[in-house]
Amino acid sequence: MQRSLLTYTALRTFQTCPRRYAWRYVRGLESVDVSEALHFGTLIHKCLEARFQGASLEAIFDYIDRLVPGKGDVWVKARAMMAGYCMK
């Protein structure tokens, strides 16, 4: 019999939604949805990486325009953060 580690996240998931717990921890399936925070963080990290490799602010803005559909909150925040960062 294989023993598994019971984590705080697993317990919290079970308290919130037992069905989600079963799918994730019993059957081993993970959600394919990506939260907005994770999407935003990944976008900023990729923009910073491009900047460290010598990309101009305009090139970074083009990159954001390609990756972010529409011009919603994520688009505005990412452009503002990178503009502020590049002003240093």
C-alpha cells in the first residue's frame, strides 16, 4: 500500500470541494484552467526576461499586445508595470 503525504492544500481543497479533492488527489487529474494572477505573473516574467536580453520598451509592448487578448485590466497593468520598470 502506497502512503501519500497529506498537505495543507489537500485538506483545504477537501474542505472547499470534496469532488475537486477526489479528482486531484485520488484520481491524479489537474485543472487546465490558469488563474488570472498566474497568467499575469508569467507575462511579467517573460517581459522582464526580454528586457534583460536587450529588448526595447516598444518590443515589449508588442509582445504584450500579442499575448493578451483585448485591452482589459491585465493589458493595462502589464504595460504600466513595464513602462515604469524601463524608466529606471
